[in-house]
Amino acid sequence: MVIFAVYIFLMMLIVGGIGIDIMRFERDRTRVQYTLDRAVLAAADLDQQLDPSAVVRDYFAKANLSGYLSSVSVQEGLGFRTVSGSAETTFNTQFMHMAGVDTLTARAASTAEERIDGVEISLVLDVSGSMNSNNRLPNLKVAAKDFVDEMFDNSEEGKVSISIVPYATQVSVPETVWAHFNTSTERDDATIVQREAASNTIEGFPRCINFQAGDFQTTAVSLTQRYQATMFFDPFYDYEGRDRDPMRRVQLPVCDPTPSRELMVLQEDRTALKSFIDNMWGGGNTSIDVGMKWGVALIDPTMRPVVSALIGSGDVSNDFTGRPLNYEDDSALKVIVLMTDGENTSQYFVRDQYRFGMSNVWWNEQEEEYSVYLGLDVWDEDNDGNYNEPLFYWPGDRFRKYADHAYGEGTYEETNYSYECTSYRRNGSCRRYNYVATTVTVDEPGHAEEVSYADLWAFTTIERVARGIYAPFMGTNDALNDWYYAVRDYVNANTKNYRTSQICDQAKAQNVIVFTIGFEAPYNGRTVLQDCASSPAHFFDVNGLEIADAFSAIASSIRQLRLTQ
């Protein structure tokens, strides 16, 4: 009986001891697991600037558990970081060894991941005329293409979208995007442009918006607000393209319709992006405010219906369904990279009274002759004895005359002067001459067509209109005042600097990360860029080949960023 009681006591002691060993084992295992969980969570935080492995090791050191950490694994790329860790400790039993179990091994494993599911980048790149100097444009192309490669080499497929906004005086919008905006209809008056475009002799009508002051106080581009479309016109040169065969439009329009000047929306095809960059060319003034406005608009949620339509048409990958993401979405990272080599300059536009409807200019395409309608002839300017009839002026070099109709719509009398011999010598030579005038009626060939303002500016620069069409009867000074300076207006550099500051502030208020690059830019340009950047560290002032280093540094920085809204 005593032996049995001792046996029962020993059994009870062993069972109780096993419980104590297990309790101690669980205490240590829980401590290791808890430390490991906290360590990998801290290390996986995208805001964490320290090396993730070092963070995990530091947590274990602080807990006096360094000897238990077995391994740390880190995987990271653009917009994500995954940290895994394992730990192991061997516990010597105090009671269980009596049952043949000398040790217990406590193993812990943990994985933490933080990722940004949507990275939206707008590259806003200066392609003004000054980019043709000092090898700037070729250097930019190399740097921008390397940036594209670095972004996609370090990101998961379908996570990063890149838009490109090439800007000069204006930003041109592709037809697939333009169709979603409510814009003014001056282009509907351009019947000659439409006809020539239909015959494939010229590009289609350009698509740019003349943003107003209030438009820079919001990140959005409205799909319902009425915007003023930019006229197709050239305020820079003295050029006539209407008399070319085929007709040729003005050479440096404020809004250029060529595909290489159009913005590119939400792409992940690096080949397409790099080809687009290769095709960029320099020309025109500099509108940093307009470029930035479009760069921000392409990552603004109000563009989502447009992106959805582009996905439906196959122009944007369906990986980007639901983009642009909401600003308050913690999984979204929105970035602007704004680059210029200059500063804001004048942005020209056509005044309202010269935008819509028909001008007073007529054109005879067959004979390549202009006519100008001047109203009623109250002073008999054409000297035909008739008053209060239509009065036109034919400004061509072979005429320079007043008439009662546009050239090609009637007849005119032409007087030729010659000498006729009235008396001959015996040898047959002429002794006396009379000066004889012979007047004949000439049927005017061709047909005169009234020209809309939209067509007038599209093929003839405003300076050529003033000098070539109006100056012959108005005089050069009056013609320039009435048909050059009065036709065009502009937004000056100071106003554009203020607008740039406004749109940059609006973007930063939505936690958009703004990097800026001054590429051999003057003082005023650098000042605008410094103000626009998210912080002084987000502004790069570079020269020559250093632009590649700037883009590379920005690419590296983007991989470390996370929006904290």
C-alpha cells in the first residue's frame, strides 16, 4: 500500500512537472514569437528607412534574444516590401526528462508585408525650342528611357502606370481623350482643314485647352465644364502655306497636332513609352503651368471615366481598371516628375472676336489670290460710278485694286498700253508713234471661297495676314495694329509662375509627391521648380549628363516612398 502511494505520488509529481515544463516552454515560445512578429512588422514598413534585416536583429537584441534568431529574408521592389523571419530556442526540461524528454524546441516564424497596389507616375517633360540647345533633348531622352526601365525592372507587373506630358507653349491631347471633354467648337468652322485632312494632305485639327485662372486651383480636369479650345495659329513667324501644293499649314502652331506632341495616358508598355520619348522634338515657348496641370490631371480620380473608356478601346491596359485611384487610398502612390530647361514664357491665344465664324477674307484656290471684303462702297473706291455696292480689295501683287466682287466671281476690265506706228518712212521704219490704250473684259478664272477664321489662321500666320493681305491698302503700321497685335493676346510669365505655384500647391495638398528637375535652367525657372517640389530634397539642379543621375535618384526615391494620408 505504501509502495502504491509512493508510486501515485511520483506520478503526480511527474504530471505536475510536465505542466510546469510546458508552461515555461510556452512562455519562452510566446516571447520569441511576439518579438519576431513585432520585428518583421517594423521592418516591412515602407516608411522604415533602416535596413530591414538590421531592424529585425535589433528587436531581438533589445529583448536579449539575439541567440534565438535563425534567419531573416527580405524581398522588396517598387511599392512593396516582404520580410520573413524564423527563430528557434531549445529548452532543457526539469521534469519531463524523467519521462525521457530532455529538451523541448520552440520554433517561431513570421512574415509581414506592406505594399502599394497602385503607383501612378506622370512625367512632365519640357520640349520647348531651347531643348534643341547644348544636346539637352538627346540627354533627356536617354535619362527618361532609363527611368522607365528602372521603374518596371523593380516593380510587379500591372502595378505601375506611367503617363508622359510633353509640353511647350501648350499640351496637345489625343482624340481618344479629347472626345470626353466639353470644348468650344471653333474647329467646326474649319471646313478647309477638314477637307484637306480627309484627303490625307495634312494632320487633323489640333486639340489643346486654354486653361483659365480658376483651373489651376484644382487638380481635376472637368468632363462637363466648357473649356476654350486653342486655335490652330502661329504667333511667331511670317509664313504663307495656302499657296503651297499641297496646301501647308503654319509651321510652328501654339497647339501642334502631331502625335509626338500629344500626351500619353497610363502606360505599362515600356517599348511604347520609350518609343514615344524617342520621337519627342523641341519647338515653341515654355508653359510649365500647363504641363503641370495636365500631369496632375492624369493622376486625378476625375479622369477615371476617361481611363475606363481607354481600357475598353484597348488604348490602356485593363490592369489599370479603377485608376486613377482615390487620393485617400493608402495603397496608392502618386508621383509627378516635372522637368524644364527654362522658365515660363508667353502663352499666346486668339482673342474671342477672331475665333468663330467667317472672316472678311476670300480665297481663290485655283488662282491663289486673296480678296478682302470691306463693306459697302460709299465713296466709289473702285471708280466704276456705282455707290453702295459691295467693295472688295484684291491685295495680290498683280492687282492691288478695289473691285465690287471677290476675285473669281465675275469679270474685270484690263487696259493694256502700247505704241502704234501712224507714219512710216520710205525705208519702212516708223516715223511717228501713238500711245494707244486697249481695254478688254477678262473673265476671272477659279472660284472665290469665303474663309472662316479657323481656316485663315490654320494656313496663314497672323503676321502674314497683316502684312500680305491688309497692309497693301491699310498701310503696314495700321495693318499690324489691327490684324496682328489686336488678334493675339497672351498670358505673361508672371501670371504663369503664379498659376504654376497654385497647381503645385493643389497637388501637394493631395499628398502627391512632386519631384522637379532644373536642367540647365535659369534663375527664374529654378525658383519656380523649388517652390513646386515637395521639399528641397525633391528638387534637382543639374547640367549636361547629370540629368541621368537625377532621374536615377528619383527612381530610387520612389521605391522608398509611401503616401501617409
